[in-house]
Amino acid sequence: MQTHRRSLTSLFVAGALLATAGCQAAGLTTSVPPDSGANVSSRPASSQPHELLYTSTLDWNTGTGQVYAYQAYGTNTKPIKTLNIKIGFPEGLWTDSKGNVYIAVVNAGPTGDGYVAEYSPGLKKNVRTYLTGLAGPSSGAFDSAGNLYVTNLCSQNSYSCGVFAPKGGAQGHLLARASAKPQDVYGYVSIYPPGSTKASNYLYPPITNLVGVTIDKSGNVFTIDLMGDPVASEFAAGKTEPKTVPFKGLPNQPTIMGITTDPTGALVLAIDQNIDFFPNEKGKPAKTLTGMIVPWGLAYGSDGTLFAGNYEFENNEGNTVAFPPGSNKPARTYAVPYNNGVTGVAVGKE
């Protein structure tokens, strides 16, 4: 769909941290912090997967952010690499089968449309950048054929796309967008064929704050609404018509901040302060993990460890925690700088 966009100069968009710089790649720098030990893993080193954990953050003071790489397992929970994003901030993370990590950046570019940057494992090299077919990219996932699905916060008809994300929790994480038609409030999903940076197709769920996507083993696509209206939409494999997922027993007007599938195929959702598991991909949760503050971002390691981010953990400080397989309590904690909230979590091969 062809779109026409222009800059918006309202105070609301200014308050939305809308960046006006044009060259996104120039806003990325990397650094390697000192190595140090931290929490001790409960697994022998020889049996631990060789995988990296990635955490993206938003600095509430500057409106910019970072992506940190950690050893996902072992005694060192300090970051081993940092990618600084100086224009906009990273809204979401995911990895592919090779271990490449994808970073969805919002509030970047003249109209705030943002971009997706693909990096080799360990954030060593910028492999490619996705610039087209996007309007506030927020998350992504691959199907079994290697097609990439990217969720977008703003509509294709938006003139501008900005994300207002102050400290204090997910309720402040709202859009500032302008469109020719007031009814153009829904986000959309861009689909990229393997190896291509140009979208070949789109999906249109009836969701106004499209913050997450996952694809199950059957190829069904699930997308979530931050404000829980609806909680999630499903596209059956190969279909373009959405249907609302019939969840039951959830809080009234829940805040939904993450979605993935676990090794058994259950849908896993970050809902309010909990992480809920839906083995039937609908209905009531069969299991709930508690103890989170504002869970944002979910990802599994190859051994079944669940990594979950906290947008705000305590006193303006986010973190990421690791739940070992079958455990109701986290075994490891990965810190991020003060005044930073976690906006995405991903795990991939080294």
C-alpha cells in the first residue's frame, strides 16, 4: 500500500520523543565493558548451552537506548558487549536460526517510522537494515520457511509515528501518531521473504498497540495488543483474516507486554505483573509465574530456560531474569543501568 507521510510538529509529538535525524545507521555505536563474575549457575559448565542473551533498554532521561549482550548461562551475568542507539530507542528484539539478532528501533528518521537492524551473533557486525514497509517496528518472529514477520505500532496511513514511553510502567508506553483518517489507528504486520529487506505481504489485526508476535509449530500467527483490547489476534497458517483469541479468566483491561511459545507449544504471555501459560492457545492459563514488576519481553533458551525482562524492576531500574526449566523462581538476574527499562529480550547462538 502506497503511503504519503509528513512531519508533525504538535507538542504531543514533541513530547513523544520523535527523532528528526535522517541516517539511522549513524546512530549505532558499540563498546565492550569490563568482564566480571556474578550469580552462579546451577548447571555444570559442560552441559550449558552456548548461547547469548540480548536485552534492549530505554533510557528514560534521554529517550535513547542500548542493546546488551550477555552469556546466557554460567557465572558471568555482566554484559560482554553494548550497542548504543543514539537516535530513537530499541522497542524489541528477536533472533534467527543462525544466531543473528534483530533490533526494532522506533522514533528514528524524519517521520519516526524507525527501522530494523540485523546483527551477527554477539553484535559484532551490522548484516543488513530493513527500512521499508515499517511504521514503528516493535517485535518480530520467523516461520518455519524463514519468512520474517514484523509488527508495527502505527498504521500504514500514518503521517508520523512516535512512541511516548516515560518511566513508571507500561501504561505510559503510548503512541503519538497522525493520519489522514482518524480511524486509521490499527498497527499491521510486515512479512519479508527469506533474505529480502522488502516486504512482500501484510497482515492487519484489529489492534491499536501492536507490541508482539509469535508463530506456533503449525504456522499460526499470534499478535498482541499492549492495552489488551483484544488481548491477542490469531491468523491461521496461510490465512489473512484475523480472529480474536478466546482467553478466559484474565483481568479486566489487562496490559499485555510480551508473547512467545514454550518448548511444548503453549502460548506464553506477559500479562500485567504475571507470566501466564496457555497450553491450548486459548481459554484459561494453566500456569502462572509471579514476582515480576512490569514484565516486558520473553524468550526461551534451547534448554527450556525462560528469560523475561522487567520494564521497571525497582526504583527506575529494569533487569532481566532467568527461570530454569520447571522452576517458579528465577535463578539468575542480568542488570541494566539505572534509569533504564527493559524493552526486549532475545536468546540466540553464539
